[in-house]
Amino acid sequence: MNSEFSKAQPGSFAFIGGGQMATALISGLIRAGLPPQAIVVFDPDTAQQERLRTSLGVDVGGSVDARLATAHVVVWAVKPQVLRQAVQQASAHLRAPLHISIAAGIRCVDLSGWLGSTRVVRAMPNTSALIGASVTGLSAAPEAATADRRMAEEVLATTGHCFWVEGDERLNAVTAVSGSGPAYVFHFLEAFQAAAQAVGFDEVTARELVLKTVAGAVQQAQSGDAFGTLRERVTSRHGTTEAALAQLDLAGTADALKEAVAAACTRAESLSREIAQA
Ligand SMILES: NC(=O)c1ccc[n+]([C@@H]2O[C@H](COP(=O)([O-])OP(=O)(O)OC[C@H]3O[C@@H](n4cnc5c(N)ncnc54)[C@H](OP(=O)(O)O)[C@@H]3O)[C@@H](O)[C@H]2O)c1
């Protein structure tokens, strides 16, 4: 329970956009002790409003209105392509709050310029925020105060682990590793399940074998031993694991992963530029 959250006044947190990432954050904040009535969410989608009001008990609205003026913290959770327009619609109601943006690819410097404020923190969570297990990179406008950085970290920490990077461009690397990372793991799980089916297991058994094997291996890896050491420990000379790993080496899987992460990084950089110039 966060004591600062539990003392929050009605309407002191506003969300612009009430989609799945906003919902994950709002749920995390309420779990951490923020009263639902301290939160107002603006989203044009009436089904989204109804879901948020009934399932989380927060105040909701379609287009932004005077309720935004009481917000000390504004979380921007709309798609990157509509963020600039959303800022324009909201600007008349903003009373110099702390701004936290989770929009992928929008740099602090651009958002600061649109908002006319340096109280800006940018966050890059991943989909595991939906289950409170996000890995979230944070970056702040250089002028942002320590108290604002701390508040942004407390907000994002309600959905998982947070870490700071210096400079916006590092968030492109965060996007490429932890942002897109869950998809790499799902891709591996998919291929591993197909491989298990190819040696004779039915779909359900293959899925269970793969999931439990991966869960056990991840648990072992928490020991702190280097991943390479753990791999060597299960690889006996001329054994079955060695035969399998030789095939993975031959196929260049480690290099492919390196190239995949680099490609994601390059794409994050170009997306960031495209949005800034649009
Ligand atoms: N999903 C992820 O894994 C992930 C990870 C990191 C960062 N992000 C970032 O998180 C942000 C939100 O993602 P999401 O997956 O939650 O998106 P989403 O489910 O599409 O939610 C965005 C919501 O904002 C609404 N909206 C559109 N224009 C608005 C406006 N002017 N004012 C208020 N609300 C408005 C949308 O309504 P309509 O549908 O009616 O337009 C929609 O309900 C994105 O910028 C994304 O880059 C997502």
C-alpha cells in the first residue's frame, strides 16, 4: 500500500485514453491503494467508458472537460498517432500537472514542446503490465524534478519492474528488448511446441511440456548464474542436448536473435522520427 496514493484527492489522476494499457495501470494504482474516485479517464469509446466505470469504479468522460484541471498527474495512454491531437484538445484544461506518457515512440522533447511543460516522463512498459509483471523503461525531460521522477516511477511500478535510462534514444533499445520481448518468447514457445508435436506429442501435451520446461528453466536462471553456465551444466559431451544445440548453432539462432533486436531498435528509431515529423 502506497501512503501517498491512499491520500490522493478526487480527480487528482487523469488518464487520456482508457484502452488495455491504461486499464493495466489503473488496476495497478488501485491495488496500490489509490481510491478509484481519485481517477478520471477520458476516452471517446462509450463501451470502454462503461467497462472502466463498472469494473474499476473510476470516473469517466468522453472528451476532456474541466475535470482535467484538478489532475496533479496526467497519464497519456492513446495511440502515438493521435497523441498530438489529444494534447491540443486537452491543453485549455491543464493546470501544470506531471505528465506521464506511455505512447511508444513519442520523445520527451516533442511531448514537452506540445505541452509547453518540462514536467514530462516517458515510459515504455510491455504487455506483461496486464498481469502486473511489466518490465518498464523510464526516461524524463532533463529539467524534470526528482519528485516528479519519483512519482512517475511509483505509478509505473504498480504494474511491475521499472528502470531508468538516460536520454530518449535509449528507450528505442528498451522497446527492442523488453517492449517487443514478450513476442520473441511467444515465438520461441510456438516453435518449441511445434517441434514437440513433430516428435509425436499431441498439441495439448506438447504445450504443457514446453510451458513447464520453460517455467522450470526460468526459475533455475533466477539463481544468478550466467545463462551460459546454466546451459553448459545441462550439456554433456556427445549427449542429446549437445546434438540439439549443434543444430541451433548451425541454423544461426543466436545471430538471428541479435539481428531481430537490432531491427526492432532501428524500426523504433524510424517510427519515432516519422511521428515527430508528421
Ligand atoms: N499494448 C502494449 O503492449 C504497449 C506497450 C507499451 C506502450 N504502449 C502504448 O500505450 C498506448 C496505449 O496502447 P493501448 O494498447 O492501450 O491502446 P488502445 O487499447 O487502442 O487504447 C487507446 C484508447 O484511447 C482512445 N482515444 C483515442 N483518441 C483519444 C483522445 N483524443 N482522447 C482520449 N482517448 C482517446 C481510443 O479510443 P478509440 O479506439 O475509439 O480510438 C482507445 O480506447 C499506445 O501509445 C501504445 O504505443 C502499448
